[in-house]
Amino acid sequence: MSSMKLGVNIDHVAVLREARRVNDPDILNALFIACQSGADQITIHLREDRRHIQDVDAYNIMKHSTMPVNLECSINRSILNIVTDLKPHRATLVPEKREEVTTEGGLDVIKYEDEISYAIELLHDYIIPVSLFIDPTIEAVEMSKKLGAEMVELHTGSFANIYAMLNSSLSYSNHSIKELQLPRHELAIKLEKSITAIKEAAKHAKKIGLEVAAGHGLNYNNVDEMMKIAEITELNIGQSIVARSVFSGLADAVKEMKRLTTR
Ligand code: PXP
């Protein structure tokens, strides 16, 4: 039995659909195929700007999913009202900026302590467990516990960026990350440090009674590093699975990720 849960994030299926504003590809097909192919959970992000998942998608997914639904959302009041109406199996609070391409960095749990505390209390009133998407630091983990979250999701974006600059062709592409254009030995040191930070944050979170997930930028190459961290019991993965599905189909893409994330 696997002790790792795979949450498949299908936002990017909606990105493709919204590019044409038609109902193709159909988000519910993605839900059913992910479910049949080994996903343990479906993850969606109802963004304030509705750039991919729409309200109707969230309602339909809640209605038809036979898997738990992990709904990512900001602490914006009008979004929280939709979440309390939807009553997902879990809400994951994430930071949101309109101008970003994707969620950059974890929640600032110190700066937004009051707002996050309000959101957690509200969600708990509706019996919705809460996960906080945070940077892998001991301070953020401690604060998440203090705020009353049941779970943390450690942001693996920084690890994934360094991994890609070191081990893929990213550094030769238009999307090369300027601040990571460093000699290879320096990148290797940074990569080790980023893994250590995730490991220590995960250990500490488990020690103080939080469940531990990880996500962002995880793919078929780098996911193995996360599999070595016993305290992590859930991974939420979207972009790499949907990207692979363009070539191999969603079913095979999910099955292969499930194979790689089975302990
Ligand atoms: N987890 C959280 C909290 C996220 O915000 C995202 C991106 O929406 C993911 C996981 C999935 O990230 P990716 O699409 O890079 O796999």
C-alpha cells in the first residue's frame, strides 16, 4: 500500500479550454480519467481572476468527483464564501497576485496572521480542514500550527527551479531563470540546501502534529527527491502531468506519475 497520496491538479486543462473559450477539453473528462488512472485526489485552484477554473467547474467537480477535492484558494472574502458553499474535502490557502504566471512563494503567515486566522476559523465553522501553502521554513511551519491549520503544503518551487537549471535545458531557453544563472557547482550546493530546507520543515511539521504535503514544479524527473522524505505524505502535481498528457494522453501521464510516487 502506498503511503503517498497523489493529488492531480487539473487547472491546466482549463487553461487550454479558456484559451479558446469553448468546452474542450472538458474538465470533467479530466476528472474521470485522473480518477481511473490512479489519482488519489483532485486539486483545483479557484483563482480570483478565474484564469482557468471557473465557479461552475468547481461546483461540477464537487458534484461528480468520487475522489476527495482539495480546493486551493486565496484569503479573499468573496472566494472564501464560495469555498464555504462548496464544502470541499480540504481548502488549501495560497497567496495570489494577479500579475503572476503561477503561485510564486508560500503564504506570508507572519504578515497576514490576522487574515489567515480569520479564514481558518471561517473554514472550520463549515467543517473544512485547512492546509497552508508555505515556504519550507521552520518559522512558517510553527506559525501554521499556531494559526490552527491541520496541514501544511511545502512550496517546492524554489527546489524545482534550481533542479531544472541544473539538470534540464531550461538554462539554455528563453525561460532561463536569471538569478539562477550560476556555475554548476554553486547550483548543486543550492539544490542540496533547498532539499535540506524541505526535509527539515517536513520533519518539524510532522513532529508538531501537522500533516505534510508538497507541491509546485514537481515533475517526472525531480519527484524522486521528494519521495525520499518520509514525512511528506501527499504531492499535488499539475503542470508536468498535463504537459506530458499532450503527448501521451492524460491516463498514461497520471499512471506514470502514480508509479513514481508509490512507496
Ligand atoms: N500546490 C499548490 C498549492 C499550487 O498552487 C500548485 C499550482 O497551482 C500546485 C500544487 C501544482 O503545481 P504545478 O502545476 O507546478 O505542478
